[in-house]
Amino acid sequence: MDNLDATVLNDRFNMYYAAAKRACEAGNGALAKRSYMLAADALLKLAQLSSPKLKQARLERAKRLVQIAEGIGAAPPRVQAPSGGGGEDEEGKKWAAAEVPDVRFCDIAGLDDVKKAITVRMINPVKYPEKYRLYNKKSGGGVLLFGPPGTGKTMIARAIACEVGAKFYVIKGSDVVSKWVGESERNIKSLFETARSDELAIVFIDEMDSLLGKRGQDAHNDRRVNEFLQQIDGFSGKAPNLLLLGATNRPWDIDGAALRPGRFSQKIYVPLPDAPAREFLFRKALKGAPVGGDVNVDELVSLTDGYSGADIEEACDRAKEEPLLRSINTGETVPVARADFLSALKAVPPSVSEEEIKRFEEFIKTGG
């Protein structure tokens, strides 16, 4: 396998791991168990491509995920409506806006340049439309957030929807793609017709590479991409009530036509968190928890260079496990100590490799 395979496996692990945590929160034991096992499988395969030290850490983490999965009681799966919120007919899927969580830019660590670009492009036009008309500045249009997994791209999308008070449509490739000829195109058309009917709406397309792959290899993909491009052609400035936001860990796999001016013309890199952002993440994760006096956040920040936000969240969660168990057994409050964090960081190495970062840097240099 090559670096591309490692990236795919890493994306797969993060996807299944996030799905497992969501399923646990929703009380869906069967789905959580299956997702943890799939995450462990991806991690085992990824370990075979890793350096000896990283390989051992990933094998141990995969073993831990299997243990967690085996300890979950398989509750009956909940019957859920499709992501779009409705059924399908000849006109395509019926779409419903997702609930907008109370997440604002101040809740997101660092990324000041990203926040500024998003504010100028997507938030200020809604809040100060008269100023944009005065300067004849275009509003609406599409923005692509790209970068390593676990850097907060989805949270940024939620914060935008919250900041501007827009209807929020969260779309993944699996919500649109169908095995039936013509159905994917109808789903895309119905999505944009629904969103355009709102006073203000954001269409957020997660894992955009799975929906708008490069044309020329798959006829189904080509028809889907063509329909999507037709829907967003001339988008910028002509649909001020509709904001289009995409996110991807693999921008190089998106069809180039989608990234041209008037479509997803602005591409914003969401990097791994810098030192101040990592400090923010640690303090947020530890807020309200009993923490030992030997814990130095500055030290934790220095030890986590190259970690994603998701990695830090997982490490903090892991560090709390043993003190929590001891507290349950003794009935006393057991602080999370420095040793707990060092152990957690050893078990949770950075999930993004240097090779992946170099590929993003090369994508930026070439202009996408």
C-alpha cells in the first residue's frame, strides 16, 4: 500500500470512530458496537503501514476499541428517518433542515485566519447587506473547507449556521447517491429547490469528494457531477439567500470544474491546531474536571505538536478513565494526574502523518 491507502484508512477510522461515539450518545448499542469494530479494523490495517512505535500504539488502541465494543450491550437498533428527513419519489428525496446547535466561533479553538475569511465571505453579507451593496461586493456562492481529519471543519459549518441564523442542510454523499439511474440527479435538484425556497439557508456538503469525484471514470458519478454543477452555475451573487459550504479531507479528488470561480471559488485550508489552539482545547476538555496539581497544560501543549483537535479530545478522554474507575471503586474524588496524561498520549499518537500534511501543502502550492 502507498500513502494514499494510509489516508483512506485514516479517514475510514475517524468516520467509524465518530459514528460509534454518536451511536453511544443516542443509546444505539448495536450500531455503536458495529462502528467500534469497524474502526478497530481500519486501525489494524493502518498499523501495518506505520513505523514500529506508531504501529504498536495503534495496535493497542485497536485492541482497546474491540474491548469497548465487546462490553456494549447490543440494544435493539432505533428506527431512524433518512438523513434528509423524508422519503423519496419521482421528484427526488424530501429534505428537512437539521437542528442548528448552539456553536459559535468563540467555541472553536484558534483558526483566526479561517474565521476571518468565513466572516467576510459568508457571515457579514447576511448581517450587513447594505454595506455589501455599497461596495458592490458579491455575496452568496460556495466555500470549500479542506484539511486533515479532526480539525473542526464540521464545527465551523455549524458555527456559521448559528451565527447567521440560517436553515442548515447537512448533506453527505450517501444521502444523495443512489444505485437507480437518474435518482441521484433528482435528489440533487430537489435539495437545491428546497434550500432556495428558504429565507436563508446553508447547504453543507460533508465529504464532498465522495459526491463530486473527478469525471471520466464512472458514468454515474459524471451524471451526478454534471447535475450538481448545473444547479450551482452562476451561484455567486445570484442566490444571496443560499450559502454553499463544502468540507473534505481529500480536495485533490474533487472534480476541478467544481472549484472554478462562481462555484466553490474560495478554498480555505483548515490546518492542525497551533500551540494556542491546543491550549484552548486542553483547557476546554479539562474544565470542571478534578485535575492534579502536577498537571502542566503548557507541557501538554508542547507534547502534542502535530495532534488534531480530535486526537486531543480523545487523549483527554482517555486520561480520565483510570481516575474515574478509581473514584468509583473508592468513593473518593481522584484527580487526573500528569502520569494519566502521559499514558494517554502514548496510547493516542497523532492520527495525521507528515506525508498527509505535505500533500495538503502541495495542493495549496499548486492552487488546487
